[in-house]
Amino acid sequence: MQNYVFVIDTNKQPLNPVTPRRARKLLTKGKAAVFRRYPFCIILKHAVKNPSPQPLTIKLDLGSKTTGIALLDNESVIWCAELEHRGYQIEESLSSRNALRRGRRNRKTRYREPQKHEWFRKRNKKPVPKHRRDDG
């Protein structure tokens, strides 16, 4: 769960993150608006002179399938996310494409003439040949 909301002023200068409660109050009073939904960020409707946000540290946890990303203020987590790598997805799609091609190459099928169905004649509006008619 996200513990903080990112804040920027009218000039799009970053400010210190605030708690969701404070962000909700700013939004209901009309002093801020939603800037982005993910990561949730609000933009203030007034400019702040000399903004001095506190420095945040970014931590990365590199893995084989996912990478963990976290923004920390000393020891408290401000924001965290998980990034999935596409390597396995690409490898899987390539191998499935390869299998389809292999199956197509190995499939030795004889040529079949297209079947002449009733809907085919109706679509092309051709009359039924005499030897096919049921005239009796």
C-alpha cells in the first residue's frame, strides 16, 4: 500500500510527499488537483517560493524476473513498485512462433479442391448446372 502522495507546485517543482489524509484535504478544499494517477501525484494551485524538498534515497532490488524499486526517507518507505522483465515473455513468444513454423513445414498435406457448397453458388449468383438439377 502506498504510504505517501507526491506533490508538485504550479511550476511543476517537486515538494515533500504528504500523507493521503493531507492530500485528500487539499483536494476537497480545492487547493490542489490530481496531476497523475500512478504514481498518484497532486499539483498545487499556487506556486511555492524556494521549494526545498528533503532528499530521498532510491533502493533497487535486482532479480532475474522482477526488479523491486523503493523510495525511502531515512527508514520509512515513501513509495515502492515492482518492475517485471520482458525477457521470459519474449523468449516464450519466440519459441511458440518457432513451433508453429516447424509444424507448418512438417505438415505434408495433399492439395484438396475447394468444395462447391450451396452458399457458394448463391453468393456468386450462378445457376445450378443442368446435370445437377432435380428436374426428374
